[in-house]
Amino acid sequence: MRIKMLELLSGAAAASGVAVVIDVFRACSVASYAFAGGAARILPVDSVEEALALKAAHPDYLLAGERHCLKPAGFDFGNSPSEVAAADLAGRTLVHATSAGTRGLVAAMGSAERVLTCSFANMAATAAELLATAPPVVSVVAMGKAGMTSAPEDRMCGMYLANLLQDVPNAFAVIPQFLRKTASAEIFFGDTAIVPEADFDLCLTLDAFDFYLEAIRQADGRLALVRRDTPTQPAADMPSQV
């Protein structure tokens, strides 16, 4: 297995083999919490306008997302794991529009053979699927801030996944401590907070869920994110973690 470490929207567009799109704060984390809450599917879209058009055509759909980290007008939820975790999403379709994560999925679908999305919340399940299928090439794409500039949380998450795939020990405990002191965390805390503080800990809960997420093309050609459950594995079969 050859692992390519890529970044930003340009990296997503250049992904090959199996692409793993990473946006820790907060799109990929939101997707995991939405599926854990019973969502039937998520429709990632490239723009707020596309999301609103889908809502107009399907009033039963729910909208989640952000622009500049804030909930767009007409949306049901922000790009917030705490908001979707508190909602009743059972059997619902969630349309998801974000500046980095969902745009990265759209971009990667144009270049990669298969597209997954990953956050710390479903890390082990994603690694287990990749180890089980052993694709020749895995493109790990750290989406960064708005898909335009690097973000430490996405790069660290990508490296954590790469370490699991190569059986290199990880030390997760230091990651939340480090990230809390970075510019990326300013949106959660203190005078600069503009999103729910609870989102920080939810995004940095390791292996909260035992499923991985895959982007597929539906029969109508629209991109959809779906939940794939992984069989329970004995601890001895999983890569080493610290």
C-alpha cells in the first residue's frame, strides 16, 4: 500500500486510488455524529445555493453546513456535531454544505477510484476497512481551512491514519492538548468563540463510532455519503495504538 499525503482542494482534485478526505473541524466529524443519530444518508454539496435548491425541491430534507464557520440563512443546523447529535435525525436525509469537507468530497469523486471520509471519531473503523481491502494507493487528503490553507488538526489526523496503516504507534492523548492552543481552536473558546465549545471535544473523541463513511454516486448521479458498518475485530487484529 502506497500512501500519498495531500492537502486542500487541489489535493482532493489530484487524489488517486482510494481517497480519504479529512476535515476534523468539523465536516467529517459532523457526518459521523449524524449517522450515529440515525440519518439515512448525507448529500454533500459544493455550495449553499445547491443545498437550498435541494431543500426547495424536497422540503423533508434537513440542511447542515457553514460559510466562514457560521450557519447559513435557511439552514436547520450549523456545521456542528453537538447540534446534530442533539437532533432527531432518524431516517432523515441531511444535505451538507461546507467550505472544505464537502467540497473536498466533490473534488475527490472526480479523480479517485473510491472516496472515504475520516475523522478522529471513526478512525479505527476507517483504518480497518483500508487494511482489509489493501488498495495499492491511498490518498490521504487533509482539507485545511476552507480548503485553501493548511490546518494542524487535519494534518495530524491524516498522519494518525497513515501511522495506523503502517503499524506505527500513535500517541493520541497529546493531540487535543496541542490543538487547543492552535489558531484552529480559537473558534471554540473565549472571546473569539463563534461555534459551540462542545464541538471541540466531540471532534476530538477518538473512535466514538465503529463505522466508516463512503461517498458514492446514486442512481440519479447525485453524490451521497453512506454509513458502512465494520465487523467487530479482536483487539489483537488492530494496529498498535498508544
